[in-house]
Amino acid sequence: MRPLAAIREFLALEAAGGVLLAGAALAAMACANSPLERWYAAFLETPLEVRAGAFEIAKPLLLWINDGLMAVFFFLVGLELKREAQEGELSRPSQVALPAVAAAGGMAAPAAIYAALNWNDPVTLHGWAIPAATDIAFALGVLSLLGPRVPGSLKVFLLTLAILDDLGAIVVIALFYTANLAPPSLAVAAAALAALAALNRSGVQRIAPYLLVGLVLWASVLKSGVHATLAGAALALFIPRRPARRLERDLHPPVAYGILPLFAFANAGVSLAGVSPGALLEPVPLGIAAGLLGGKLAGVFLASFAMIRAGAASLPEGAGWGGLLGVSLLCGIGFTMSLFISGLAFEGADGAYMAQARLGILLGSLASAAAGYAVLSAALRPSPR
């Protein structure tokens, strides 16, 4: 498949997946704020276990979704990053400079805003990375609503930025949201990585051995204290190029249309019972919402502005400053990754923090989507017939 055709197919899948994500989130909100709330909670708490001799994994359905199915999502992200680094946008330094700097600014500014509002509370401060993520499916879904008015270069800019943002999120999770390490499990994980490297170096092209060792890697990482989803990203690095292309193509539909909407349904159910306007001013929801809406805008746009004014980069072809401003706002749609990181940040803490985080994520993401669409709608003129 030609690179341009692959990008078009990717964008179409992600845009449609964004619509499904929105529907799943609305369904979760409806369940959590209706007589179905008891059934919704019972569904997520359904116990499931896998046992083999003395080895067992026993978790509620919610954690199987977050630790298991989301590992497949991170595996797909890893495949995308590998492809882009080898033959896509990330393979050309001149093309990656602007979105790379924008992605860095777009992670730093929201984190700084959240940290400033939560500096005096070490528990809530642990959520500093929640507003630093961008949900590529939602962002491209909103962008697709503008149809052919959006220049292809602006779509590629957003796509590249979001992929680099995902890479940054993987690094943040690995460095800052790992605790209580278990050395024996880490040793098994290291052995699995060595086996994957040996398979790759030996030129093995069949996918089955990689997936078998990858399953061992996932189980050992799950037991090690490192978040299990990182096993998916690590596995992707060792898949040979030819099977990687096929896997990426085959995995995109089930991830976009199945795994991510299920994750959204399982994690977006926020009960609004007893929520008052004053609750929105609590440090956690305010820090997240302000980080997503204001922090992403400031970080992405100002970093891009500085690069372009310095002559180190140029505006995406066919897009003016208004288009760049609108895309910077769309980067404030955190949703999937923000929900995921919030679960890690407040794991074991008071459940009220998680509810506040979800509220801030929903409000910040919705505000960013609405503002981004409005700015882009005004900045991008309809194509002449």
C-alpha cells in the first residue's frame, strides 16, 4: 500500500472510531446516571480469572479491559510508531521537527498548569500527566466533520503530533507510574524480551512465535508492578516489518471499533449525583480541564509559533495561523489516554479523586472539541466547487 493511501485509510478509521468513542462515552454517562447504574457497576465488577497451576490472574472485568485489551491498543500504537519511524512522517527530520516541538510543548504546558493548581496536595499532584495526553481518534473525528475544507498537510501535522504524544505518554507511564516492583517477574519479562530479540535477529517471519512470547511478556509485566500495557508497545518493536504491516492493517478495525469504545464505556461513567458548580472548581477537575483547554492550546500553538517565526519550520501547506490555532485546541481532547493515566495516577486513592478526574477530562475534552471546531470552521473556507 502506498504511504498516502495508508494515511488516508488510517485517518478514515480513526475518524469513524472517534464517533464510536463519543457514543460509548455518552452511553456510559447515561448508565451511570440512571436506574441502570447498579447493573453498569455490576458489569464492570464481574470477576474473571485465568489459572495454570500455581499461576493465576484474577481481576474484575474493568481491569481486564484496562490491563488486557488496552495492551492490544498499545501494541497497535507501537506498530504505528515503528512504521512512521521507518518509512513515514517520523523518518524525515525536516517533516517531524514542527510536530515534535509542538508535542513537547503540548505535554509540558498542561502538566505545569495542573501541577500549579495541585502543588500543595501530594496525592492529587500525582495526576500531573492526566491533561498531557491527546486522543487521536477523537481529535481526527472532530477534524473530519469539516470535510474537504481541511488541508491534507494539517491532518498529517495533527496525526504526527498525536503519534509523538502517544510515545511521550508511554515514556511517562513507564517512568512515573510504576511502583512495587517484583524482581522475579521482571526477570521473566527480561528473558521474554531477549527471546523476542533473538527471534527478530534470526529472521523469523511467522507471527505466532512472537505472539506466544508476547503473551508471556504481558503476564510477567502484569505481575512485575510495571503496567501491563507497556508490554504491548515493547512487543511491537520486535515484529518484522512485513508482518508488522499486516498486523497493523488487521488490528486497526477491532481496536478502533471494539477495544477503544469498550474502554470508553467502562471508564467514562461519571455519576453526576450531588455534583454542583462549585465541584468543578476543585483542584483536580479544574487542573485537568484548564490543562486540556488552555494548556494544550498554549503549549502546541506557542511552541509552533516560535519554531515558525525563528525560520526553523513553516506552516502546514494550505493552513494559516487560524488553522494551526484550531488544531492546537483539538489537541486538548484527552479522553482515552487521559482516562487511562488517571486510573494509574489515583489507583488505590480515594475514589472521589477518580470521579473528579473523569469529570475534568470530560469537560476539558468537550470544551476543546467545541472550541477547536468553531475556530477551524471560521478559519478554513469551503473549497470552491
